[in-house]
Amino acid sequence: MDIKASQVKELRDRTGVAMMDCKKALVECEGNIEKALDFLRSNSALKAEKKSSRIAADGILITSVKDDYATIVELNSETDFAAKDSNFLSFGQKIKEYISNVKITDASSFLDSPLEEERKSLIQTIGENIQIRRLETLEFDSDMSVGVYLHSDTKLGSIVVVKNGNDIIAKDIAMHVSAFNPLCISQEDMDQDALERERAIYQNQALDSGKPKEIMDKIVEGKVKRFLSEVSLLSQAFVKDSEITVSEYLEKDNASVISFTRLKVGEGIEVETKDFAEEVAEQLK
């Protein structure tokens, strides 16, 4: 049967789904708009499943601060183009509203939320794999200050909880955490397994030098000490004043960092690189 352009437009306006998909749904449902709506909804889960194996390493970060907790969420897409799509950003706003009302500590919790169906529909609308990849939630007491930093491109952000400070100090430290990516608050807090892995690398490097054992030991310990100062928040040179450490900045107000977290979109995801000819060949297929 003939499907009118006005019918396709109406279905497109109501769903946000691509025009061709709308037309196919209308053809399948013999022009019935309501049946076509149900058809598109039932197919969104199937399309989401097919696209779930595709790498989604772009996207945005979403943050929310409440009275006793703060949350940062990584929402992924396959491309930066999709991450700027109005439908994608609207979904991000719905995530923000949800985490502002519900305290979540695990990204898998979204699978049982009302947002899961919307995520699947968004995949159908945009045509890319969309994933709520991970989140971090920090809890705090009423006498603590919370700082949130979100870079202008919304792809790098952090949350910091500070005691005996204020919101300005907490925000400054959050900016520093985003820029310098510390692994721990103090050197004493460093994960011992990670530290031993670093030490083993330095020991192997020292062995290759052929120097006497006493000298090698000093070299290894010197590198370990430097490593700890570089990755420990309190030992790092403060982002706003490299003449002082973060510890010295905090000491001026007798403040201390209780906890922090940092996320960067796509961090840890291995992205396959292709040259232009390969991309064109795949498109032709």
C-alpha cells in the first residue's frame, strides 16, 4: 500500500527514529500509526542487542550532587557526532534526573530502571551502540564539602570530598584531580600490589645496567620514591600553584581530602584504528 509522507513525518516526530525505519514500520503495519509505534518499540531491543558488540568509546560524563552523596556517570556512544546529538544529550539529562533521585553505586542498576528501554530506543534512533558504561558514587557527611569538576567538553571530570574546608577548596582539588590523575590520596594509601609491580619493573631495568647491587638498590628505591610522589595526590604540585604541593594548599585551611574519584570518557577501552581506505571499503560492503 502507499504510505504518505505525512504519515512517515508523524511517526518520525513521535519516535525520533530514522525516516526509512518509520516507512518500513508503516508498510509492515499497513499504515496504522499506533501499530507502527508498537512495532518500532518491539524492534528496538533487537537492534540494541545487535549493536551491543560495537565499541562505544566516545560520549559524555554526567554529574549530580545531593545532600549526602555525589555521582558521576559515563554515557558512551561510538562517535563524538552522536555524543552531540540532541536525543543523546536529552537522554543524558534523564540520567542526571534519575541519579539525583536514586542513589546508585553500580552501573548495572540501570538495567532494571525505566531508563533501559529508553536506552534501547535511543540506539534505534541514533543508529549507534549506546552504553551506560560506569559510574562512581561518593558518600559524605553534612560537615564535609564536595567539589565537582567537569571539563568543558564533558569528557573528563572528578568529584572530591573535603573535610574542614569549603566548596572552593573542594572544587580546586577536583580540578587538580582531573588534570593530574592521582592514584591515591597519600603515599601510605598506595595499593601495594601496584607498587610492587612498579618496583619489579625498576629492578629489571637496574639489572640491565650491570651496576653493583648496592647501587642498583639505591636506583630502584629512588625511582619508587619518585613514582609515589608523582601519583599521590598530597605529594603532587598543585595545579593552580606549582610552587606548593596539594598538601601545603590544604594545610593553609587545615583541610583534608576524604575521598576522590575521576573518570575520563573512553579510558581503558581499546579502539581499533583503521585507515581511510579500509573505512571506505567497509561502507561499500
